[in-house]
Amino acid sequence: MRIIAIIAGVLILSCLFAAYAFAATRTAESAFLPEGRVAPIRMPVEEPRPLWPGCGEILIGSGTCTVYDGFIDDEWANATVYDVSDTCGMVGPPNEPGSCYLYLMRDEQALYIAVDAVADTSEDFIDACKFHFDDDNDGCWPPQVEGPEGGIIFVDFLDHNLCYWFWVQEDGNCAPDPDCGGWCEYGSYGDLNDFEPRGYGIGISSGHMQYEIGLDYGFLADDDWEIQTYFNLGESCGMWMGCRDEHNEEDYIAYFPCTGISGTSGLPCLWPSLVGVKPDFTFSIEPFQSQVPIGGTLDFAKHFHNNTCQTMTIHDTLYVYKGGETVKEFAYEWAFECEQDLDLCFALQVPEKDMFICWDITIVNSGVAVAGGDEYPFSDEFDVHIEPGHKSEVICPD
């Protein structure tokens, strides 16, 4: 975890306040969102452009699919959306960003996946989407034993559609590390077995190919082809996906993650993680004094922690109240990245004055943090007593 330490300037405590603060602003590329339904021009790109989510995690939105007709409609309004276009040319020629989008959402029973293959404008025999799942998210296939981890293939046979499932074993040389310096390759695939998921559908009524599928997870996952991951309890699952456009000689218009590394579909340690629970955001104020004499300083710190795996922007306001009235307020905007702490240290200085009566003030800090389209409101406060001190002849009123 990287720590950002930020020291604020002096706040002058009187009827006039001044505030100075400096913060490092960082940005991170976010996933493309669909803007229209126009197929991009197919042409090689100058260099591979992997689309990799921040922190290697992709969030699952909230919602339920009830109609599986291969048409992405308002049911998917709250899904998270990722551009999964094969910009690297992992299988077939490179595809432009915007060629294919992945929609993800869940309820307490099932994971729902939709694929919007914008660049595939014709329905062809054995057009297909594929998904591989690392159910326990350990970066490895099960060692030389049949198990629940493997993949599904969702195939269009024109007059009907089928879902196939197969298990995968590793090759006995599984040694992943955080940088994927050791591979965990597949050793063998199981046979293809057709199965009926919660629901599925393929269609082209939108003008291009769209896919919808629902898969039970967690406590409802009593078959190997279902996902043995409790998304509702904070567990995560590794995932790879691809979408094949058979009309263009088995071109994959989607390949995610697009790493540029051959065989990524069989290397779970390279995959992003599906995360089903809204990540944590924490905020706190830590005052170091409750009473401050004239000429002294009130020191306090603010602590933020971003666990959202998105760049977070904080709209932050500090208020000073005296007798229920606002004496002064300061508005800030901070930005910091995934898995980082933001520590802000402030000093409130009481100026030297001959005539200065006691103040009882309240410091209130409130605002909202925004990351990945989600809002995280926060608020905290503490009270401070300002007094003349021993050298002053002014007596504090009762």
C-alpha cells in the first residue's frame, strides 16, 4: 500500500480564516462506456492497447435479468460495463475499441452476463462467447483432478443455441506470483457437456450480435458448471472471456484481458477478478487537542482510504461553527488511486490579541467521494474550546 502524505498550511483562527493545502492529483484510465451502436472500422492499430481494469478487478453491478432474448434492454441499466475489444489482436486482426462490451450484474442468487458485440453485424453459424472461471480466485487450475473450475461456451447454431461446460486441470507446475512470473497452465480439458443455465439467449434484433446468460453462484451452485463463489459475501472469482465472430474467419472481436501474451485464456494468474460487493471507503478525523490557548495551534488530521480499485475524487468541505453559526468554510478537491491512503494534516492557529473572549467551536468535515460511478458520503466532527490562557487578563465568561 502506498501512502500519500499531505501537510496542509496554517488555518488562522479568528473571524477571518485562511487555508492552504497541497495534494498530488493522480488519474487512471477507466473503462470505455458504450456510446451508440455504430460498428467501428476494422483496421490494425499501431500498437497493442490492452484494456485492463484498475487493480485487476472488475465490479459487478446490481440487477436481475428475467428475459433472455439476446437483446440488452433496460434490465441492464445498473450493470457495470467494460470495453472488452480485442485491441491486441489476440485471435485474428486487432479490433478497435468499442467493438465489444461486457455487462455484469448480480442479485443474491445469480451472476448475469451480457455481451454487446457491436462489430459483429451478421448472425453466423457458431458465433460464440466463451467464459473461463477461476472460482476460488487463486490464479491456478485444480491440480490434476476434475473439479468445478473450467469454462463455458455459449454457441449460436442459428436454429438453436447451446451452452457447453468443461472442467480444466493444471499441468502440475503451478507457481503464480503477484507479477505472474510463474505460470499456472492448463494440463487437460474435460469433455464438452451441454447444460441449462438459469437462462440464456442470443439475438441480432439490435442490429448486431448480443448475448445474455444467467449463472447461479454461491449457495445455489450445486453443479460444477455453476460458480462456486459467494459474491454476496465478498468473495471474488477470476474470469477470462472471449467473443468469436465466425463471419470474419474466427476473429475474436472480444478477448479480455487483452494482455498481448499468448495463451492468456489458459493462465488464470493473468485474469482480472470479479468483485460483487461494493468496496470499502473509510474516513476519519483525529484531533490532537480539545483546548487551545490564544497563540497556540489546534492540530488535527484527516484520513481517507480508497479500496475501490478506481481513481477516487473527494469533494471535501471543512466547516467551522460557533454558536450554531458558520464562521468559515473551506472547499477542497482531492484525488488518489486504488489501495492508497490519503493523510491530510491541518494546523489551526489562534492569533495573539489583547482582547479575545472564549470560543467554543465545532469543526465539521463532510463531503462525498466518487469512484467508478459510485458515491460514498462521509462526515465527522469534533469540539474545541478556545481560551485566553495564563498570560491573558481576559476572563472566560461562564
